[in-house]
Amino acid sequence: MSDFDDSLLDDQDALARIDEQLRALAGTGARIRMDAAELGRPDFGAGYRPRGVVIVGPEARLVRALLEPCCPVPVVAWPFAGLPAWTGPLDLVVVLAGAAGSGADEVSSASEAVRRGAAVLAAAPEGSQVTRAAGSSATMHIRTRSADALGSAVAAMSVLHELDLGPLVRPGDVAETADMVAEESSPFHDLSDNPAKDLALALADAMPLTWGGSVLAARAARRVAEALRRASSRPALSAVSGELLPVIEGAPVRDRFADPDDGPTELRPVLVIFDDDEHSSSIDEQRDRLVAAAGLHEVRVCTINATAGERLDRYVTLRQKGLYGAAYLELGLSVQN
């Protein structure tokens, strides 16, 4: 018997249980706008060009993924306290504040950047420990207002574009993208007209396998897999195609004569493809292999699409669609949990 109760997805009383999560997701666009409200032009001086860019903070790898294809200098996402040994006065350190604006690693990195004389771009709430640690004449502050790491990252990327270090990022467009996903995933849209609820239903008795072909699609797949694990207390694997193929090929044969009401339902793999409309011979070949293996082994395939906007817009679309699906999955499994 399935542990998932799909009737809860259209029950307004039941939906109240995840109201806080849904409100947080729906407010993503507003937080992005809020954090970008006071953006100005960078004040590092005309023609500023650092030797290298070091990014620290919770969305450092997202910023690196956006910068790498077009940044004219090396880019590093530093996941530890402090900074790489080579960082010095010729470099730019981008500090993205954590949820509370005062993560210990970010504070350490900001302090170290100032000590070494590096230029600093700090996206953090005014008065936070990061802002205080980054105080120097070589620091540009982006005074964010929310506790959303994505909002800080979008604001920082907008400034990095002004420095000719990254692609064009329009915070208003990114916010609008998040708003559009919130509208289509609203709890007031029933299951028949709500892609997020439909995704939750598809994953009701599943072990999700999430895959994205591009760097950003793969990042969205990992973020959503994390959310699915939290929502369901079940395994959810995000990996490259070569690591997912053995799982698909090892899926147990479906027993067509099994009584669905006789004991717990066996969790079967479901392949969730995150498609951000980035194509190459390698991406297309990997996707074809995964889909072919899934068909051969009776593994269901779900696709989350994002075709409109710039690369960051499409990443946010994939991420938000998956996070809404995870929220509805948690609700459907709430009787079990």
C-alpha cells in the first residue's frame, strides 16, 4: 500500500501544514528584488580588472558556474574558512553572507581578505558580522535585506557584470522567473493543473534519481535531491549519467500481479531530468542513454523544463519547480511521517 495520500494535495486544511514552506518559496522573487533594491555602480575605479576572483559563501559555486564561461580571469569557489594562500592585493574576494548574515567561514574570509589588502565585494545585511569584518577602503558593500542566499548571489552577480567579470544578470527578470513558478505551483491550483503537485505524485513511491546535463541544470538537480531527501526521509540520488545508469539497470523487475494493498509499496527508481535547454553532443548523448536505459528497465522518466530567459533564469526555474514538488511530496507523505 502506498504511503502517499494524494487527496491531501487539494485539501486546503491539509495544505495549511506546509503553509510556511509554500510562503517561503512564493516569496523568493520578492526577496531577490529586495536584495537588489539598492544596487549601484561598482566603485572600484574605471577599468578595474583583478588578477583572480575568489568567491565564498553558500552560493559560491552557483556564482562560479555563471562566471566561468565568460570571466576573463580565473575564478575559484572557496568552500573553507580563510582564503587560498595566493590571494593578495591584486585579487577580488566576493563574500556572500549566509542565512543569518554572519556565517563563521564568511566572516573569516572577509577578515582575511581585508588583512591581505584584497578588494572585497560583500553581499550581506547592514550591521552583520560579515559587513563589519569586510570594512575597508577597498570594499564595496551590497546591503542585502533578506536572509536568502540566492538573493545575495543574484545581487552580487549583477555587480560582477558591471565589472565585466560575468554575464548580464537582471535581478528583476530573475525575480519574475521565480514569481512565474510560484503562480503555476500555487496550492490553489489543483492536481490536474499543477506541475509541482504532479511531480510529487510521480515521486510518491519512488527513489528519485535527479540528473541535469549542463553545469547549472546539474546544480539544480542536486539542490532538489537534497530537498527531496529532507521531505521524504528517503534516498534521493543526484549524480552524473555514468553513476545513475547502474542504478537504473539494477532496478527490480516490476511484479505486474502484485496486490497494491498487500504490504508496503516497493520504492522504485524514477529518473527526473532537469532540462535547461542547453545542448551539446555530450549532453544529448548522456540524456539519450539514460532515457533508453529507463525505458528498457521500466523506470519512469519525469522532465522538469526551463526554456525561457538567461542561464540564471532557467536555473531558478528548475530549482523552484523542484522545491515546490518536494514540499508537496512532504505533505502527501505526512501521515506516514
